[in-house]
Amino acid sequence: MNKLLVIAAAVSVLGTTPLVGQASPEDDLKAFQGYFLKRFPNVPLDEYANGVYALDAASREQWEAIEEFPPYEIAIEEGEELFNTPFKNGKTYASCFRNGGIGVKGDYPYYDIDKGRVETLESAINECRTKNGEKPLKYKKGKIASISAYMAYTTRGQKIDIKIPFDQRARDAYEHGKHFFYARRGQLNMACAHCHVDHAGKRIRADILSPALGHPSHFPVYRSKWGGMGTLHRRFGGCNKQVRARPFKAQSPQYRDMEYFLTYMSNGIPWNGPGARK
Amino acid sequence: MRKSASTTLALAGAMSLVMGGLTAVTQPANAAEGASVIEQGKALAFDRKKGNCLACHEIKGGAMPGNIGPALKNMAESYPDKSELRTVIWDMTKFNPNSIMPPFGKYKVLTEDELDKVVEFIHTL
């Protein structure tokens, strides 16, 4: 038989990529989580807060050893200090958030009906600053990652529970995020879903691909390769570059919408940030 | 001419280790002047900035292969017609629309000449 036909037949079995049409977010969520739970029957939903370590026992051991002296601890401490240091006008971050900003990471991302866009924790931190006469922070690393790490830390253990309101613009933001995630891009012509859905758990060179399910749960992360902390959007940009695509800016509408989609897909998984990764 | 050559080059510099980054190019693809076509094809296939086939395929002689795609072996048997092998590498999405494998020829990841050399090498496996 023609070799090419063999390939075509073999791969059509793989054609299980869930959702591409205009299903409701609820249907998408069921299909998305169902795909992973079926593919990795021994990995319970909660475990997806641990990224690739949910799937690979060998690297999990090393990671658990690292977690005993977490490299992100300094960032949490720095974040707490920044969080409690008053702005020039005497107010602090606490004044901008529900519950004084403790345990509220789970409020983000959400669709802000008045502003007409997705609000993320990081964009809310910067808005708090500008509202109080301070300059915004850079979005990928540094102080914003520390503050975000502290706020993630106080949210640990709560379950992700993102709502997509019944509002056309919110639905559109969700759809844009979903589309971005499944769209091929770059000279290498790959979608996020190729690596983190279709081939999750496989090795790309020496790296094991993490499942997209749970991706936003443990950010920001300390990454050895970065030698420091980075936000979720820093990672999005890195993964775009990897396929030789032009990355978008951190907090661009594209990345906000994708964060909205991905976090909603992870509903039910515990918030577990900050994290440590290779 | 490639439209976005300058962007592509700029980004190629920023790429990480996985799909071929700055750090780990062991062997420039056209290193050995006068190396046989097959050897040149092998160097191109293994070069992280060129074929980087090891990211996804086990290939004899290559360290730390990924396992996203099948091991590349018995190629002459599977592809008695070399041009068929070339077509697969030129654009796998022709055969599997959802393929993750980059369309090396169609998207000019490799030049036509580089592709020919890679085909020569892969056909020996």
C-alpha cells in the first residue's frame, strides 16, 4: 500500500482535537477536560495544577526536590513588601482590590463590561498604580511578577472558577482567545494546541510537553532558564517565538483573550501559584 | 525571495532550545566543505536551526531525540520513490491536515537545495 496513505490513515485516529466550531463555552470546557482525562486516565483533575510534572514521574522527582526550597520564595517576600508599601499618596495596593487584595487572584481574568476588555491580575495591578499616580510596571518580569506571585500565593488552594458572562463582547473575547490557541502560526506553522493538546506528554527533543489544561493555574513561575520569575504572558511570547512567529506584547488583547480562554478551560483545578519550572 | 526574511532571522536568534536556539548549535550545517551530499544532509537534519528533525524523530546517530513523530528508519523500503519522501518533508500537511510537522519546503524552512540533501540522507536510514 502507498506509504502516504498509511500515514493518513494512522493520523486520522489522532484527529481527536476537541472543539473548533462555535460550541458554547460550557461544551468546550467539557470536551477539553474530557480529552485530557480520557487520554491520561491516571491523572486526576487537581494534578493539572502541576503542569508537566503531572504526567512525568522522573522529572516530577527532581521538581519535588526543588519545591522543598522553592526558588520563588524570594519573589513572594519581595511581592509582599511591595504590596504593603504605600504609594506616594499614602494608599496601598490593598485599596484597589476586594478583600484588601488577599486571596483574590481567582477574580481574574474576567471580562470588564465597562472597559470592554479582559482584565487580568497584572493589568489590574498596573491600573491600581496609575490610578494612584504611580508609573505602570513592565509586564513580563521583575516587580510585577513578584506582586503577582504574592497575590497568587494568598490564593493557593482555591479552585479556578472563571465565568464567561452572557454578553456578546465577552463571548467574542473568549472566541478570539480560543481561536488564537488553535491557530497555526510562524514559519514552523504550529498552533499552541499542537504541542499542548495533541502531543502533550510527548518529548520534543529532551523536553516533555505539558498539557494546556491547568496552564494558568501556577503562574507566575520561577524558571531556571530565565534565572528568575516571569508572567504567563512572558511564556506565551516565548512559545510564539519558538515557532518563529512574531510574539505579541504582554497584555496585548490577543494574550488577554487567550488567558481568558485557557483559564476558563482550567475551571475546577486549584490555584497553585507561584510555580517552579525548568 | 522570502518576504519576511529579516523578521525570521531576528526571531530565529531569539528561539529557545526546543525548536532550535542560539545556544546549542553543535555543527554549522555546511561545515565540511566537500563533505558528501549525505553527510551534508545529515548535518542539516540535525542542525537545530535547520531541519531539527531530532526534536520529533529518533534518527540513527542523533542524541536525545523527541518522540512526537515515528522513528525514521527503513526509509528506502517505505519510500522506494525518493520524490515521495521529498513531498512528505516538503509539506506533511498535504497528507495530514492537522500535522504538527513543519512544512519545510513550502514555508522555506529549508531551501530547495538543502531539502534535496536532507532527502538524500533520510533515504539512507
